[in-house]
Amino acid sequence: MELGVYSFGDLGHDRTSKAAGRRLDALIRQAQAADEAGLDMFALGEHHRPDFAVSAPEVVLAAIAATTRRIRLTTSVIVLSTVDPVRLMEQFGTLDQISHGRTEITVGRGAFPESYSLFGYDIRDYEALFDENVRLLIQLRDDPAKPWQGRFRSALRDVHTGPRPAQQKLPIWIGVGGTPQSAVRAGMLGQPMFLSLFAGPRSGVRLVELYRRAGTQAGHDPASLRLATGGHMYVGRTSQGAREEFYPHYSHYLSLHPSFAGGMPRHVYDQWIANGLLVGSPQQIIDGIMTHRELLGVDRFVGQFDPGMPESLADGSLELYLTEVLPVIKAETRTSEPAATEVAS
Amino acid sequence: MKIGIIGAGKLGTTLARRAVNAGHDVVIAGRPGAAQTALVVEVMIPGATALPVTDWEDLDVAILAVPFSIALTIPMPLQPGTVVIDPTNHWAPVDGDLSDVAHRSTSEALAARHPQLQWVKSLNQLGYHDLEDETIGIAERPAMGIASDSAEAAHTASVLIASLGLDPVVIGPLSTGTLLEPGGPAFGTTLSNAELSTLLHPAEQAERSRGDVAEHVG
Ligand SMILES: NC(=O)c1ccc[n+]([C@@H]2O[C@H](COP(=O)([O-])OP(=O)(O)OC[C@H]3O[C@@H](n4cnc5c(N)ncnc54)[C@H](OP(=O)(O)O)[C@@H]3O)[C@@H](O)[C@H]2O)c1
């Protein structure tokens, strides 16, 4: 089973450009530490808000690619409704060359509205834009010379997009946040699915079944229907210590969401942990990730390792994840590794 | 009861599952022409029937579980007088900024477009993850506020909502729906009936003294 981390480079209270610079330095350093420890994946997701440092994940990933050797790099996610798939394919083809075949793309519809007005799209088209763009992106990877005609961008005929990725088939993962139709689409397209789960793996059981049913009904090889899950994560030394250390930061982080505008109530936090939010000692995190594997059959888990946290806290959590969680999960899943998790690179 | 749900997304499928488990007869309509709705219903909501809205008959309650911007634009070919619960939240990330709801409830905007239906604001205050919790209705019954201009519609909605394991609290006319929406005091937290009633009490008082609140229904 593969393990990874992702981040959006959220800034907390200090939103100065200096703070953003420090955050980006830290992300590059943390990715190097993850690489040295043998972690499989490092992922960055785009936001376009004053409280996030990552708006251009491909640029930060390029810096990481140049200073790491084995770790695979992906997004978490690219808001595909508001980027031109041609541009995206060129950027990630370039990144795949720089990283010598360690690049993937994870695309989704996004959770915030900013990118629509920034890049000149109507948010009411978010679904249609995504649907068109994901099909074009897959076509540009699989059959770049094929002509294209769509609703939202000019037609493509006899065009060149390059450089081509180093990998023969750059993996494109579909990010899904819980909408059943998105799981059906990922399955019908026959692409791997990245499912973010904030309230534990149980809520994903039906969605995963839907993904696999849609995929096999559409005639795709079940082995191509790979599955990753992700969610917020904090690893502390002890169970109770982890809960206490993380709570104030997480509560502030979630106040971005209208449900928790005044911060996350403590009883809701405790309930989320009871439902499977990954906050706890290394052993609890191991058990939690293994529950994702048992309930959903995941090939990969990617945790957001720093939501709302100051740098030192994120470093501490990451270190425990790398030194105490990673080796145990690797050992526990090595013998039962599904064949489908082999990645050509 | 016979329940019709428009929208087979996160909230629609969760409510449909609870309603089937409570013994209701549930029909659910996805986006017109969307081939995947049948598969979604088969896998996510065994026991419910995928059926276009135009084929619905003899409904007791309809639930409009689509993004608010879509709710504003879709046709509602339901029998006049049908009780419709509006669980939408105007949330800019999905809906964009809409002038339709400046300072009023989403349900008032919908009622203005479809006055032949009996509108109820409810089922919007908790996330679908909360509503999925199997212990709801057993260990605890979270409160669910209900706003409507029709006492009869509020009653019908209360009966349905109680059967789903929630504790209905009728708070006032449709205009008080804003108290249940994002930015309002009752949005987003699991509360008991008593907690919700106390929480809304000061707000109600303030509204009443400004004279904007008509006759309370419950
Ligand atoms: N999620 C929650 O926790 C929660 C809680 C309380 C209230 N709400 C409210 O509930 C509503 C639905 O939210 P959601 O989270 O369930 O969103 P969602 O997962 O995106 O689901 C919306 C569904 O509406 C469908 N739809 C779009 N156009 C339609 C049409 N013309 N006819 C029928 N169905 C159509 C969509 O289908 P396609 O995918 O094919 O477009 C999608 O399945 C929103 O107004 C939201 O504010 C949500």
C-alpha cells in the first residue's frame, strides 16, 4: 500500500507575503524529508485566497522535483473546471520530465469559488466545465493528435502539446468529495479515484461500490480502478495529547466552512474522531489507515499533514508519520499488496 | 408517507436512505436525462425508486435537494398545494453570489417563484455526515428547525422529520428561515430541542420588536 501526504499551504493568522515565502520553503523542506524517509507521495492543492500559500502547485512541485529522488508528486487537487487542459498537460508533461517520471495529476471540481471569477468562468457551469475538461485532459494524454471540439474552448486540430510526459501514461486521478455522480464519472472514465473523507471511511463504502460498479459496467479492467483516500490528519505522541494539541488549530482551520463559522465545537471534534478522523497516537493512525484499507480496499492513503498547524507542530506530526506509521503500514500491507498498485515509471 | 426527492447528490441520497429506513415510500429524481441516476439509486439507496418528477403521483412531501442556484431555475411540475421542503443553503462556493437571497431566506425566493406550492424551510441545518450517523434517533434526536407560512405544511414536515429520528421545532413563518441558514444562530450545530428553542428565542424577540414577524404558525 502507498502512503503520502498533501497540503494546501494554509497560512493561519499571518497572511503576509513573507509568511507565504516561509510556508513554501517549509513545504519544500518537508517534501525532502518525506522523500528521504521513503514516503510514496507528496501532493499540493491549489487555492486562490489570502489564507493559502499554494496557488500554483505545479511550480512548487517543480522545485520539489529538482531536490528529491524517489517520491512521486501529485496535486490535491487541480480545480480542473477553471484551467485549460492543454496548458495543464504541458505543465505536467514538463514536470514529469523534470522529475524523471514521478508525476501524477489529481483533478477535481474544487471546494471554493474564487478560481471561477479569477479565471473568467461562470460558477454555475462548474459541473459541465469539469466534465468537458476531464475528457479533454485524458484525450491529450492518450491520443494527443486527435482533433477536439468542445463547448468551452476553441477547437483543436493539428496541434502540438509538449513536452510529452516521461511516463508512457501519466496517471490522472479523479478527486471526489462525496457526490455520487462524481464517483460514477470516475468509474465510467476508468480512471483511478481519490476520495476525500472527513468523517471516516464508513461514509465512503457506498461511494466506492458505486465507483467500482460504474467502472466495470463501462467495461474497464477492475485493476485499472485504483482507489486512494485522504483526509485531515494529526499524529501526536499520545492519544490524549494529540487531541488536545490539534484541537485549537483545527477548530480555527475549519472556521473557513460556513457550518463552523465560529470554530468547531469540541463535541463535534470528538465525534469526528470517534467516526474515524485521523487524530491520535501513531498506533491509532495506523489502525485508522488500516480501517480504510479493510473497509474500502484502498491502494493508497494520502493525509493532509498540516491543516491549520504552525510549522513546528506539522513537522512533529510529519516526523511521527514517517518514522512510526509508514514502516508499520508498509510491513503490514506488503504481503497482501494488490497487483494493481504497481506503478509504471 | 410518500416522499419525492429532487437531487440524488450527497444530501438527497442521505435523506432518501433515512426515509426508506423509516418505512416511507421514496421516489427520487436526478438531473433530467442523467443515465447514472438509476445506478446511484440502486447502490446508494436500495428500496427507493428512481423516477422523473413528471411521473410522481400522490406525494405527501417533496424535498428539493439541489444546489440553490439550480433550485431557482428548475421547473417544479408538482401538484399545486404539494408540501415542499427546501433544504438548500445559499453557499457562494457552489451557487455564486445571487442577489435573490439578499437578506431573505432561500425559501422565500423559491416561494415567490412557485407560489402554488407550500414551502417549508428545513433539513438544511445539519451536514449530510451528521444525518448519516446511525445513532441519530436512538441515542439522541438532534433538533431540526422548521419555518413555513402554512401551519398544515409545517405539521406535515414535522411528522416526516420526526420519523427520520430528528426532533422538529417549528420556529415561525418562512421569513424566519434565515435563522436556520448560514449566518443564522441555528446553522451547523447539533442541538437538542430545548437548546434550539432557547437559542432562537432572543433572535425571535428582536425580530418581533422590529415587527417583521407575522403570525407564528406553531
Ligand atoms: N451536503 C450537505 O451536507 C448539505 C446539508 C444541508 C443542506 N445541503 C443543501 O442541499 C443541496 C444539495 O447539496 P448536496 O451537498 O447534496 O450537493 P451535491 O452532492 O452536489 O448534489 C446536488 C445534486 O443535484 C443534482 N442536480 C443538478 N441539477 C439537477 C436537476 N435539474 N434536477 C435534479 N437534480 C439535479 C446534481 O446532479 P449532477 O451531479 O448530475 O449535476 C447532484 O446530484 C444544496 O442546496 C445544499 O446547500 C447540503
